Amino acid sequence: MKKYLFNLLFILTTLSAAAQKYALTGRVTDNQNKPIGFVSIYVRNSTYGSTANENGRYQFSLSPGTYDVIYRYVGYIERIERITITDHNVDNSIVMQPEVFELRQVTITSRRKGPADSIMKQVIARRKYYLNQVPEYSSAVYVKGVQRLTKAPKKLLGRNIPTLLELDSNGRGILYQSESLSEFNFKQPDKVKEVMIASKIAGQSSAFSYNKASDLQVNFYKNVLQINGLSTRGFVSPIADNAMSFYRYRLAGVSIENGRRIDKIEVIPRHEHDPVYRGFIYILENSYRLYSADLTLTRQANINLVDSLNISQQYIPVRDSVWLPVSTQYTYSGDVLGFGFKGYYASIYNNYNLNPGFKEGFFDGEVMRIDTTANIKTEAYWSKTRPVPLTLQEARDYHIKDSIGRIEHSRPYLDSVERANNKFNPLKYTIFGYAWTDRYAGRSFYLNPLYETLFYNTVEGFGINLKGFYTQFYNDRRSFTISPAVRYGFSNKKLEANVHLTYNYDPLHQGYWFGTFGSDILDLNNAGTRSNVFNTVSTLLSRSNYVKYYRSTFGLIGYQRELAKGVLLYTGLSYAQREQLYNTSGFSILGSKDKPFTTNNPLNPAGPDSYESLFPRNNAMTFKASVTFTFDQRYTTRPDGRFYEQSKYPKIRINYRKGINALGSSVDYDFASVDVFDDRIPTGLYGYTAFKLSAGNFFNKNNLYFMDYQHFFGNQGTVFNPTIGSFHYLPFYTFSTNGAYFEGHLEHNFTGSLFNKISFLRPLKLDEIIGANYLSGSAGRRNYSEFYVGIQRFIFRIDYGIAFEGSKKLNNSISIFYGLK
């Protein structure tokens, strides 16, 4: 027995020794002893390695053995070092020499083209092959980002900025840094699944954040590259099929590195303000593939937030005929309102597997999953696993922010913050509402802001519409919400009260039960008109009482759940007693008293109000159902829930509504419709398109009332809602129908591609918008159409449009949007 235990101990000790790894460290400098940051360092004939930090320091672990270690960086000669690892750590600092590219004679196939064009024709001809060469792969990816302030004002709004942001006396310091480790899986043409194993974030990015491997998937073999956060349109790759229409090329030289002939090609924009790069690409001459890239986007290319963005990428041979990126780096800088900043994001790819053997169903729509323990890894874990060593400044920043974080996450601190936040602040309540939380009990309460609570309309006069909601959260992300509402009009002297209940029992599949009971004052147009806020303003200031109301006492129960991937079911059954309302107040602050208010009957707005019956008091039992199909639905799973992403295909929604003639209900109708819609279809260099098509009919209309009609998302007044599916000038009620209808909406945003060609408009960075809306089928009305053009910057938008009924012009005016709907 002792002999057996001795042998077992000996085997375990031997295996442990064999598995022991030692650190290969060092510093990379140039021939003037200046550090070279972000050098790619990897083991030859493998895809394992690291990248040097900003100060040229590098580290990674190796088992005992002899290795050829390759050092590569754009602008320097590739270097190979033979290194032997025995039983201790090894320091191998090296000096890299600047690249030497010599011009030489190159065979030219066209008399009118230079040598660079001849080379680039070969590269472009092979673009699609290299794009699709690798059917699938998996890889480990480390992403690191750092953002620094390089200057800052001493004071802003009376606050001491260096103290507030923990900067030095010159206004410099680290604002944000992040690290992540992920397993990245890819399958042609665009299947992606990333599993984030570890994540560490300190500070808050004031520009943009790329903390995932998928954020830095730069592939110049694609014709157009999207860079999220910096531009709403794409940038033309230097090797795109149509690249020669956007670039000129110059052969900067040729070099031989480790037996490979490399052409250095300068890429030069043909037009200064096109969405293009400038810089250099390096081409392996015999195979005409990318060896590395060093390209820059500037403000001339119409990027936002930053002044310049440099993209550096190194490719390595995963196999003799297959090259893939070993590192990608974004380096950026900018200046906003006196705050100068710069930073970088770098991704390192390790352990490529070109035969991962993904099982059927592996790519199930989950494009990202963040492990529940990803953000609680210890410093010991990061010290052992991070492939890029921290600089002294980064380590100090982590230490300071971790210390602050421990204090800010302590119970006493959180309790004090919670007590402070739970205090009622009248000014804050007026604009933002009042929120109260109890994080230990998992509950919260919110009261709608005062500006939404007070209202005026001609039916109720001045009134109060008090709304709030209370939510109880459970450990498995389920939740229960109760939303009471009380409404009172001081002119009609009617009190309404109702309560809405929601039980979210299956968050991952959007599953919940809901119910509403009580009474309320509702809009006759259930598609939506104007909010209480805008209707109050237009009524008081211009005597334009656009919204028409009725009273409903009701009960509603409903259910929603995702039945299968991308198939969402919604159902609801209601019973309501409905009665017509009339104007009871004629007050206004501004506006000519000669301008009468319209009646509360939208079909007879000129009155007289009290004698015109729109509908009799009635009871209505109504069943609603809809099924929404999202094709190739994609989502991210985080510890706090599932978050859906924009599908690249349009959605389809099938709707059905039935008025049930039973239990005292007098309605009897059947309505069905189909919607096809997409609010963002990328069109490469020319922005994106949005559209919505809808068609429907009442197949049975034995008995229904005006509020049961099919209504449309119209608009009256200067302020409009830019949501796709809305009209700019369509009256709210005039075109409502109880018959067949068709509506279409089409809008295109050029995202600056036109104005960027006009010198005096270019600095404004405006988006150019064109669109059209169409409606047919309203009884007794000719087809309605409207056409508009607009400009937009962030949330601010101004449109000019013309509306027609048939060939008759109804309206032409300017409409605005500034973030409120």
C-alpha cells in the first residue's frame, strides 16, 4: 500500500512539474532605447502569444522547451528570437530596427497604371476568396482599453475638475480602463457567439467603449467596415471591390522578412472628405494577402466624438495558407469643450482552432453571454491570466479605483447613498419624477414627474393625472409590478381610478401576465395622438384642442410569451363600458378668442358639441391577439437579463381583433392586419433606410363604434414624432376607417454623405433625411400622401413636407422634433 501511494505521489509530482509554466518577460525598444508599445509577440508555428504594453513591456507563460518567438510591429523589421525555457522565468529584452523598404522594378500590366495599382488589382481580385477562406473558427480573445485625459479646465460650473476626476495638477490622468477575456466563435457568413469569461472595468468612458471581442472585429476583406459609436455609416476598405474609385495607391517600397516578400502600399484618398482611410497596408506579394495594416480615419472622413482613429492590425499564419489577425488596435484622440483625451483599445487573439466542430444548434441566436462571475474575478486571477502587463500608472489607477469601489460597495456607504436618493426633492420631482428603492428587499417605487401629472383639456378642464408604479424583484429575475393611477378633472368633476398589474414570470422569454381594472379617460384614437403635455400646451397657448376623449370603465387580462425563437405571442381579453364625453371648459391663456375650440366629436368638429352624438353608451367585449416574427433573432445574455439586438431582417406582425357579442356586449366585428417593418436597414456608405407596410380589413362589421375603427398614427401641430410608421401631417381622426386599408412609410437617412461634399455644411455634421408616407382605404376620402425632407443632429430634427389628398394639396409646413414625444 505504501508503495502504491509512493508511486501515485511520484506520478502526480511529475505531472505537476511537466505542467509547470514559466514567465517569458522583457522590454521592446528601438535603437534609441525608446519603448515600442503594442508589439505583437507570438510563438512561431502557433497562435499563442501576447502584446507589449504602452511602455514596451510584455509577458506570457510557456512550458519548458525551446521556442522561436516572433516580434512584429508596423514600421519595424520582424524579429525572431530562439528562447529556451527550463525551470525558471526568462527575461528577453530586444531592440527592433526600423523597417527598410526599397523601391524596385515591378512588372506593370497596364501602361497607364503604376506598380501599386498592378499589385492592388491582384489583391482586390482575391478579396472575396480570403473573406470566405475560413469556414469557421474559435479563438481566445483578450481586450484591453485605456482612456486618458491629456488636459482639462481647472473649473467647470464651479466644480474643481482635477479633484473631481482625480487628475494631476496639469489635468492629466486615467479616466477609464477595461479588460476582458472571451471565447470567440465564428461561422460563415456571419454567425457569432462570444462567451465573456472575465471582465474588469474601472472608471467611466467619456467617449465610447469597446469591451467585447466582437467590438473589435475589423476585417478589411469586407467591402465596407462599420465602426459603431463613431459613425452611422461605413468606411470603404482599401481592398474593396470598388476601392480604386476611392483610393490612389503608391508603392512605398519592398522588403524581405524571413523569406517573405512584402509590398508596402500607401493608400491615398482620391477625395479628401470621402468615408475612407489613409495610411499603409502591407501585402504578401506571392499570395496577395494582407500582412498588416496601419490606417487612420480623420475628421475629414466624418467621424464623431474623436479627431482621429488609427487602426493597426497584424496577421499571422495559422496554417501555411491561412492567415488571421493576431492583434488589432484602435488608437484615438480628441478635444471636446477644453477636455483633451486620448486612448486605445487592443485585442489579442490566442489559440485559433480552425476545426472547432460546432454542434448543430450551437449558434442559437445568443451572440454574447457574460458569465455570472465575469466581473468578480480577483486581482490574483488577473495577475495570472492577463497577457499584457499593466503599466505603473494603470496599476496605481486600478488600486485607487478598487479601493474607492470597495468603499462605494460597502453596506454603510450604499445605505447612505440610498437614504440620500430616497429623499424627496421638489425640483427633481418636477422634471424627473420621484424614485424610491430598497435594494435589500428588492423593491422600488416611482412617481411620474409633476409636468406629466398636471394637465388641461377642454373635456376635463384643468386636471391631475397621478401615476406611479411599485415593483418587487425576485432572485431569479422575476418581478411583480403594480401601477395605480388616479385622474380628476376640475371642470367635468369626474374621478377616475385604475390599477395595472404585471407579473413577469419568465424574463428570458419575455413571458408575463398582466391585467388592468378601473376607469379612465382615453383617446378615441388608440394608435396614439399627442401626449397630455403637448395637448395641454397647444390647448392653452393656441386654442388647438387636438385630442378627443371618451370614458371607459373596464377590466383587461392578457398574456405574452415567446413561443419559440423569434416568435412572440400577445393576447388580451377586455370588457368595457364606454361613454361619450363633451367639452366642459373653454379657457386658454393665449390665442384669439375669435378662434373657437373644436368639439369633442372628431367627425363634427365645428359643433354644436353637446348635441352631436358620436356613439351611444355601450358595452364591448374585445379579444386581441398578435404574433410577431423576428427572423434570425439575436440577443445578449447578461447576469441581469436577456437583451435583444437589432435583426438584419424585417419583422412581420400578424394582428387579429374581435368584438364579441355576448354577456351584454353590443360589438360584433372581426379585424385582421399584417405589418412588415424595419427601422434600420444599413445601406453601406449611404446611411440606412427604415420602412413600415401595413394592410388590413374588417371582415365582419355587424356592429362597432368609432373607437373600434382602425386608427392611424397621425400628427397635428408643429412638433412631430419621428417614429417610423407615423405621419407628419395626417389629421388624428379624419382618416380612421372601418374598412380595408393600406399604409406605407419609407424613410432614408443619408447620415451626412451628401452634406459632407459641401464645404460650409460639412462642419455641422448634419444627417440628411428624405421620406414619404401613404394611406389608402379611408371611406369617403381620396388616397393620402406626404413627402418630406429633413436635417438632423443628434436628437434635434427639422423637416419640411407637403401633404396631398389625391392631387389636392392639404398642407405644407415645417415640423420639428427635439427629443420629447
